[in-house]
Amino acid sequence: MRCDDLTPALAFFTEELGFRIETIFPADDPQVASLSGHGLRLRLAPGAGDPGTLRLAAPVGSARSLIAPNGTRIEFIDPDPPVELPPLKDRFVLTRAADGPAWARAARGCCTET
């Protein structure tokens, strides 16, 4: 992810979001950092391009969004959204073994062809 100023971005990702610093280099003037957390790994480095969007699981009722110092959009989403099922339509279906495919007849041991 694009990150021109590493210090505030590191503070945000570690303190606000709970990421852990894995590597940081060069030692005398840090420019690149690798972070891990929330089941993913991020690499913050200078460069051009869109800083991107992260979608992280949030506890129910705490959905919100943030913008990191490097411009990355953080969206908190429901980790277990409700499943929407279409309305059920009852109907009666009768399938006779003799009318089914050959493998089904052989598996049941009935109506085998000779």
C-alpha cells in the first residue's frame, strides 16, 4: 500500500487497528514496513497509486469507516451477515426409479437392465 509518511501510518495501523509490525527497513531511515493482523499482511511503502480500501470484520453494531493517514479507506463490515432466502414454493415431485438415470437404478439394485 502506498505510504509516503511511515510514522503516522504505523501509529494508526498498530494503535487504532491492532496490526503488528513484522519488519521495518532500512534501520537508519525507515521507509518500508510489513504489518500483520486481521488475517492479512500489509506492506507500507512509498510510491504512487491508489492507497486502497481494507474491509475488516467488526462486532455487530459497530460498523463504521475510517481513513488512515496514508489515505487508505478502512471499512468495518458485519463478519456474519444475515442470509436472505427467497420465499419457498411447495410442490410435489415424484420420481420413479425406473424413470431415473442408469446409475441411480444400479445403485438401488432395482430395475436393472439385462
